[in-house]
Amino acid sequence: MSDLFIKQSKQYAEGRPCYPKELFEYIASKTPCHDLAWDVGTGNGQAARSLPKIFKNVIATDTSQKQLEFAPKLPNIRYEHTPPVMSIAEVEQKLTPKSSVDLVTVAQAIHWFDLPNFYQQVKHVLKKPNGVLAAWCYTVPRVNSIVDTVFDRFYTIDSDPYWEPPRKMVDDKYESIDFPFEPVDGEENTGPFEFVTEQLMDLDGIFTYIRSWSGYHTAKGRGVELLSDHVIEAFKQAWNEGGDHGQKAVKFPVYLRIGKV
């Protein structure tokens, strides 16, 4: 996983969307205690940065040291560079004891994980009962019908051969992902529950987002430039349709799986 994002750590930090406060408010409302959260696969801390407002302390881990260098330094977040595989004993030694964590979060990353091993660790560190795991992903951005048509063609045709198989779980909105947890209080199932994050972006911002993709860099490693002159021109024509050349409101649909032990 970490190898997929080393080269584009800067683009990842600059181009990836932030997550809506409504998402964290919902998760917090389903988490009985707010003492300690563990953000796994934190990358550059895009999810972790919102957790200190809710939890007294946050542990944020990633297998990429390069990604962690772009994470915000906050007094109650402890960042840890971890190996790709850890035993339960190593989790306790390096991160946190058994039954000590109120919430485990995974933002746009759980599809890369060895799920049986990860779930064993989650169930070990979460408090019993009612410790919560929240994992979410976001799918392709939505701008307007003209831009979306160009983007969807680019995503489903041009870039499709260069995505690793786990990316299909994101396209599936995490509906089919194995998620062996109980519904949180007030819910009949573990989701996915839909949210949306929106931010103003210009076309260069869209290109920075694309250049942060693992699929983009896989293609580049094979000698293919996905953002060719032809593709960039198609995006420009769609973006500037109607004379609006500046920033636009870009929406990223967010899909949450949440459950408790």
C-alpha cells in the first residue's frame, strides 16, 4: 500500500478532499466515550486532523513515512510510522494496550488492508462493549453534467487498466466489503451511509487530485501519461463551458461503514 503513494505524497496532501464535519459529528454520536481514537492509514492526516476536536487523544498511523511528513502537527495527535504487518504484541507495544481505544477510523484506505489481520487488531484494541470502527471512502467528484461526462469517461476508460483490484471496493461504495461488526445504536445495519463533502476547486486542482491517484502513477511507471494534451484539452473545454473559467463547487460522495464490538 505505502509504495503506491510515495511518489505523489505532495499531490495527495494538496489535491485530496477534506471530510465534512457532519461525518465526524455522526461518528461521535455513535461513540459512547471520547478518550482515545486510532486513525489507521492516516496518510497526511486528512481525517486525523478533525478527531482532536472530539477526542482527548489521537493515535494516527501509516506505513508511509513520506505521507506522514505532510500531516498537521497538533498537540493531542501522536503520529507513528508502522510496518505493513504487525502482530497483536507489536500493536500493544508500539501503539496502545488491549481494550483501550474508543474509536478506530479508516479514511479511504481499508480496501488496501489485509482485512482478517486488521479486524483482529481492531477487536483487540477497541473497548468492550461498544467500541466503534468507522471506515469510509469517497468516489469520483461531481461538478456538473458536462464536466462529469468527461471525467467519467476518463476514469472508466482511460485510467481503468491501471488501478489495483482493491480499488473496485471503492467503486462499489464499500457495499460488498467484509465488515464483521454489529450495527451501532440507532441503526439497523452497518451501512454504507452516505455523506457529501464539497469544496471549491479550479481545473488545476482537479489535475492535482488526479495526479495523486495510485492509478495515475502506475500508468506513468508504464510509460503512459494519462493527462495527455488531448485529455487536458477535453477537460478545459468542459470546465470552461458557458464562460465560467474559475473555481467550481466540487462534490465528493462519501460512503461510511460503521459498527461496534
